[in-house]
Amino acid sequence: MALDFQDQFYSNKVKVIVGVDEAGRGPLAGPVVAAACILSRTYINKEINDSKQLTEKKREELFEVIKKDAVAYGVGIVSAEEIDTLNIYEATKKAMKEAINNLKVKFDLILTDAMPLKGFDVEVVPIIKGDAKAMPIAAASIIAKVTRDHMMEELGKKYPEYGFEVHKGYGTAKHMEALKKYGPIKGIHRFSYKPVAKVALGEMSLFDL
């Protein structure tokens, strides 16, 4: 399927389009990461697709290709602690805005994967399933996903008993097992998420309440 949904937006006034997507809204641990990506209007890479449809190996390959080929890209990261303070929806918006603001190139339009954003001088168009329709969004989804995966792999080295490098913070059976055995890690786990909150509350004594 051609990821050419963005083509309809090009005009005399719209020559540079930003695609924006995130990774990590669902996990119980780690940050939410967003990426913004600008590709040239004529850029074609038939291997680029929604990051969820690609193997880890292919994502890693495309991550390097996109970084090299992109006109510009930016990344935004919001920590687990901020997610607990803001809520995941607001934290995702913050990460996306940060990613866009980290671009070093002027742009005329922003296309997001179904996320409305305010505070920009250009139009923002949220596209449902945009990462499967528009190449700049798909490219951003790969940058966001691989960036986050690398961060979780580093956390896996620091906290080997949790297996972050395998499950990337998602609530798998092994992650839940480790959570119950070792407890949630402050600053790493999202205490506002029910499975983490339940374990955290279960660990508290009467003196902690």
C-alpha cells in the first residue's frame, strides 16, 4: 500500500510537511517518546510502514535509513514521573510538541497520528491510523519506537531482573511477575497505571498510608 496520504496537502503554500507519531502510551514503565519527521516531497521508500507492522530487525534498519534520508527529524521524551503528573494523553501531546520544536527546519503543515495539537503557527491535521497512510508519519513512528526501545534496553542493563530489554515495559506476564516480586521502580514505572498502583498499594504497610 502506498503511504501517499500526505500528497493531497501539498500546494503552493504547503511545501514542507511534518509527520508526527509516538511510541509507548500503553507500557507500565519507561517514557513516552514522540518523533517528528520531514521527508522530501519526492521521497519514496517502499519498506517504510507503520512501525507496528515491521519486525524489530527491519525497524532498526529503517531507523538508520530514515535518519540519513530525512530532511529533518526531532525527538521528544516525557518521563514516567511526568506521565503520572500530567496523564498519558497530555504527556503524549507534550512529547509530540517537543519533537516538533526540536526540528531545525521551517515547515508549513503538521500531520499527526490522530492527535490534535495546539500552539503552532501552522495547521495541524490529525489523521486516524495516519502511521499506515502517510509516509512522514510512518517514518516518525519508526524513529519514536526504535528510540524508545533503545532506552528500554539500557534500563534492562541497569535493572536486569525486570527484563525491560525484552518486553519494553509492556505488562507481559514476566513483567508482572517481576513487578510483584521486586516492586515498582520509582521514576521508571508509571504509578498512575492500575497494575503498578495495585502492586504499589499491596506493598504498603499501614504506616505508609
